[in-house]
Amino acid sequence: MELRQLEHFVTVAEERHFTRAAELLQISQSGLSASIRSLEQELGTSLFIRSTRRVELTTAGQALLADSVRTLASAAAARNAVAAVRGLLRGRLTIGAEPCLGSVDLPAELAAFRTANPGVEVRLRYSGSEELVEAVAGGRADVAVVVDTGHAPSGVRLRPLSTQSLLVLCHPEHRFAAEDSIPIEALRGEPLVGFQEGWAAQTLARRAFAAAGFDYRAAMEVNDVHPLLDLVGYNLGIAVVPESFARKRPEQLRAVALSGDVPEWSVAVAVSDEPSPAAAAFLRQLARVEAPTPVDAPTPAAERSAEQPA
């Protein structure tokens, strides 16, 4: 059993697809399939259930995955330690992020990091904050830029970056649009546009609704901010979002402040207790980033009315 085979196995397990895994590994699909078959023959069992669209782990594959991730992480740490002694920064940096956090210009930060550290291979994956924190805990990501939802597994630290308020985003013709502020209880029974399970906006909205004594039920769920803005723009529902979302379409949508027991949108960096040299370098880079300019508060309804031509 070789480290190369374990890397192939873990990549296929994460992608659930041989073609995508081969592209990430930059090898041919036939070469990847041959590597997995060789590993299965050595272990005497199948690791994947293959279908025409995707692959799933067998029971044996599930048992192998966690140990494989740990083995690869230990091997990478050993290589990085030797490189550090030589004054080099090498290896791979896997970064996770929830999109549209409103705090970090991640593409710019990645570009700056790659320029300063050309020997480090950078990988980026977007997902919900809860899944990303678990990825850091499981060694599948080195760092993750997430929203703090109060969930931090053992061995993971959250370093705060910025904080903003949650508010309601609605169509200009919605009855909330004329209000300066509304209590969280006013959202009871309103059609909601929200994010899928595991995304921070849903987790925080669900928590706020529960504190107010009613359930969170989104009629429409998305996995990106732009479809959410489109749906609210057609008056198909309201959305509970951070302040930064309101700045994306200020001429088309209304942002209304929320009062009551509403959690804050706190952006943080999730990192293991013992980050790799590459992860530590990325954290040092983020620490030098100035705090973003505060988001403008929603324009009160009275001022909006005064701004309208007579």
C-alpha cells in the first residue's frame, strides 16, 4: 500500500466521481482506476460501489477513509517539517469557505498567498460553514473561512474576523419595506427564501425563530446568494441575511433591521490546534488584513420617502 494509492482513494471518496477525481489529481482516468483496483486487490475487498453517475463507499471503504486521511496528513506534516528546516514553504494548502461572507476578499488573498509562496499547492472548496468546520476537524481542510454558528469540534479553533447584523431583505412592494425595524416575531408565517441546511444563514435564522417560539420553514432553498436575491426580487418571499447582502442590490431590494433575540453574523477562520506551516502562513496573512468598512445601515423608511421626487 502506497501513499499515492491512498491519495487516489481519498480523492475519489471525496469527489464521489472518478472523472472529477482524475482531473484534480492530474492523472488519466484509466490510471486512477488501475490504482484503485490495485489497492482493492491488495486489501482483498471492494472499496467503492460504482454506478454510471457516481460512486459510493462500501463499508470497507468507509472504514479505510478516516485512517487514510490521517495517514496522508501525517505524511504531509513530515514533509513540511523537513522543508521548514530548509527554510522552504512546501506542500498543499486546502482552504474551505462559505461564499459571500462579506468580510474577506478571498480570491485576492489566495492570489497574494500563491505569489508569496509558489511552492505551495492551493486548493479551494466552497460549502456550508458547519460542513467546513467538520472538514478542518477531520483533516480534509487546513483552514476554513466560515460563520461562527457555535459549533467548534474538539481540536478546532475559531479566530474571529468581523461581525455584522442579520436583517430582513424584501421586495419594495412588501409590507415590511415601509418599516424601519421589525421584531423577529413579525416573520411568523411569512414565505421565506433561504439557504440549504448547513449554511450559516439558515442555522442562525432557525435559531432566531426558535427563540421567538416558532419554526423556520423556507418555501424555497438555494445554495448561492444570487438566486436568493433573484427570488426576493420577484417578491416570492423574504430572506434573513447579513447586512453585506443588502449592498448587492440596494436599488432593487429593501433591507429592514430586525429587533429581538437575533444572533450576529460573525465571520471567523477555523483552524486546527496544530496548523501546518502553510496554514500558519495563511493565517498570518489574514491577520494583516484591515477590518472591512462597516456596512451602511438600512435607510429608514421615512428617509426613503423623503428622497422620492414630488
